Amino acid sequence: MTTSERPSGRAWPWAIAIGLGLVVLVNVLFAYIAISGSDGIVESYQTEQR
């Protein structure tokens, strides 16, 4: 029996896909927290000369 015929031989691609999905989900969560908790921009920053 070769590895492609065994059910465990096809488990690793799913494990990688699930792991990558979790990484993306955690990154999206961190980005949301960082963006939603950001400070407001002071009005003078937008109106004053640079």
C-alpha cells in the first residue's frame, strides 16, 4: 500500500491548509484590533504646512 492510498497520507495537506487559515485569521484579528483602537488624527496635522 502506498502513501497516497492510505487515509493518513492525505491528512498533511489539510493540516497545512487549516494551519494557514488559522494564521490568516489571527492576523486579521490583530489588524482589526490595531485599526479599531487607533488614536484619532489631530486636526492641525491635516491643516498645517509640512
